Amino acid sequence: MKLYFSSRHIPALAQLPLQQRLHKLREASSKLTGPEKMLLNLVKLLVLLPPFVLILRLSDDWTAIIWVALVLLAYPLLLRPLQYGLCEKYISLDRNQ
């Protein structure tokens, strides 16, 4: 599985405009299998859990809010490439049919 940081880098979507790329990605994400959806949800959980733990530490150390912001900024940087990589095979299948 390749990781793509932009939908423009997916070969099957490279020539399409943004709206069509997003539409194809939505269709492909609806075709993900159960284990693939579970993997995405686990990654979401692993990325979103630390900010809540850090928020609990705000009463002890106010600098925890900086770490919360950094972790939340990392959310799309970690999740989008994984989602694009998983969806790419369904976009390719849809294009060949």
C-alpha cells in the first residue's frame, strides 16, 4: 500500500478536478472492507485519545494545551495518507470497469 499525501498524487485521479476527485474518494471509501474501516478507526482513536489525556493535565501544566494543538494538527497528516492509500485500490478497480 502506497501512502499519498494529496489526492492529486493518486494516478487514477491525477487528471480530474478537485470535486470529481473528492467524489471518487467518497465512493471508494464506502467500498472499504470491515478490517480496513477498523484500521482507520483505530488510527483515529490513537490520534484523538492523547489530546483528551493532555486536556486532563491542563490543571497541572498549562503548556499541555500546546501539545494538544500539535497532536490535533497531526491528525490529518496521519490519517489522510492512510485513507488515500486504502482507497486507491478501489479507485483503480472502478476506473478499469
